[in-house]
Amino acid sequence: MNHSSLSGFIRSAVLFLACTAFTLTGCAQTPSDTPSEDPARDTESSNSPDISDPAETVLYSSCLETADSFQDIYEQAFQSGSLDSLETQEEIVSLLGEEGYCVSDADNQINMENSEKLEDFLSAAGAGEEADATVLLVMEGGSVIYYDLQTQGGSISVQRCTLYWDGGSPKAGYYEAFTAEKWCYTESGYFFFDQYRMPGYDGPPGEIGIRVKPLDSDCREYNRKYVMPVGYNRNNVLISDWSESDGFGSLNFYDLYDLMYRMKYGTEAPYPYAYTGAEYEIPASEFDSVLQSYLNISTDTIRSRAVYYPESDTYQYRPRGLEDAEYPYSPYPEVTAYETRPDGTLKLTVQAVQTTNLTDQAVISELVVRPLPDGSFQYVSNHVTGTTEGISGTWFTPRLTEEEWNYRYR
């Protein structure tokens, strides 16, 4: 799941809320389940200087106050071109945490500061008591989503706006107010929300998840280095059983080429899709080199699993297209535990967080990687240890087979 532009963080701001429950470990409907009875759901975002709603005025004022705390960080990062870096977000989160705010980042890559404030709020919500909380989510570009949460009788009411920067000056806008359609707090420490969407709504989904409980720093480092580059988009590496000892199971070597080319060179493979179907011949040395950068695999094995032309020493390559594109809101991975094994490999417990289904365990697997002395690494195996019925792997679309490709494009 990137917010490098104003439209990006508006989209991120729209993706929040959630799941009323009478316990803290399950999701349930709010006491009122009739959309038309909640006028807050019809509230439009506003960035107008002429504000008639006192609550909106108060929220904008509170939101702008946060900018005073980290404006120096923003200006220095702007000058150095590091506004979108994780390090800058970490610096802003840390400073706002020192100011007493309950704060994390919008992509759940940084441990929450003052998380006990949100945990106390969720405990009160689960008990049907009255409580309130303020939560800040820092985004790329120095933007911040500002949430004011209130709970009574198990229902959660939300006010939200966004702090952004315009010409070096902080601005507040995009106000929304609504009652959470659903909410839940999971055993793994995720707070999920589901904002109501009218039937036929074709914008981004209304769900978002906020990690409240911290993750071990090594887990986060291993996730960024080994797991996030693979992820769950357009491949089945983390949702199927495979091993280097069994020839990598059912993994599609063209999907592996796509993701490993991106890992190796930092850009997409230079073989674009065409509406009528595209077919290329990739030099064997290039194709083999990409896969062998991250797998302990022989050339013979690669040639047995891809279409190889010996006369030209190339591989056939057909990029994914409209017919085998995937659901746009795939999960993202988190490493929640790890083990260093006697042979020097790392076994990582990986959980798929899928906010659109309000779950942090869409799939659980054990991924084994082999760190190498030169700082590189190889993927060794994956074993699925847990799935969620009706959810696990539903986002994955297999690449077209030879027969399917020929049927559609020839």
C-alpha cells in the first residue's frame, strides 16, 4: 500500500475508519446501521476559508498547532530533498511524541508514540464507556492526518482533517465527520475502521488499519529488506508452499523476473504491455542473472520453467496486462517474529495485513531467507501456516497460460 502528492494524501485521508465492537477482539456493526440516519456521512471535505461549522474550525486550529512543533524539520527536509523519506517521518513522529501526541505514520512502518492513549480509548469503547482520543498519522511530504475520536455506548464518532504544506506554509483542510460503520482491535494490535460507502461508490475503500502495538525493530528491518520488496502484488511467493529443494514449487518464473528485476535495478522491466498483447525475447544472460541474484537456482532449472529459444539464446517474455491484472488493494506484509537457524538462514513469520477485509492475518507464512557474506541474500522457501477462509489469496490472479494468452491475443 505512497502519498507523494496532494491527491495522494487526500486519498490516504479518505481511507480511515471503522468497526464498532462490544469486545476488543471482534468486529460488529454499530448500534445504528441505517446510513441515512447519520448526517455526518454526508459531510463533504472542505478546504474553504469560509467555515461555518464551529467543530470544523476547532479541528483545523488544533491541526495547525502541530505544524509549529515540526516546521523546522519540514524546512530542513524540504531543502535536502528528503521530505518523503522514512527517516524524516520517523523524526516527525518522534518529535510529536515528545510533545505528548499519540502519533504514528500512515503506512504503519513506525512504532506508535504514546500508544497507551489509544489503547485506553479502545478499552473504554469496548466497555461502552465515554472517552476521547486524538491520533496523528504522519505521511510523506510532511503531511499529517489529524483524528479526533469520541466513543459512547460502543460507537465511535470521528472528525478528521489533513495538515499539508503550500509554499512552505502549513494549511489545514479536507474535513470530514462521521460515525464509524465498524471497528475492531485485534490481538496482534491493529485498530481497524470501516467508513460507510454509498452503494455504487467508485472511489477508494473506506477501511484503514492503524498498528497500535509496537513491532520489534529487527522485525521491521527484516520486513523492509527481505519481505516488502516481494509483497503480495502479482506474485504468490508469500501465499504458497515452495522450496529451492523442490524446484520452487508452483512459483511463476516470469512473476519472479518482474519483481526481482525491480529489486535489482530499482525500476520496472523495460518490456511494456500492449493492449493487443505484447511478446518479447529477453537475452538469456539478463533473465538468468536477475533470478540468480536472489535464488540459488541453476540455469537448467530456469530453462525448464520458462520458454527458452536456444537458437537465439533468449527467453520468451509476455508482460501481464489487463487480462491478468490484479485487485488494486492487495495486502502488505509484516514480519512479526524471526528465528536465526543453525545453518545461518533466517525464518521470518510474515502476516498479510489487508485493511479492506479488516484483518491482519489474511495469510500467515514462514519465509526462509539466506543472508550471504557480501550483504546479498537468497530466498530459500515459504510455508503457509495460517489462512483466513474466504480471504486468503483472493487478490492474486495467476499469469495467463500459453493457451489463455493465445486465445485472447491471437
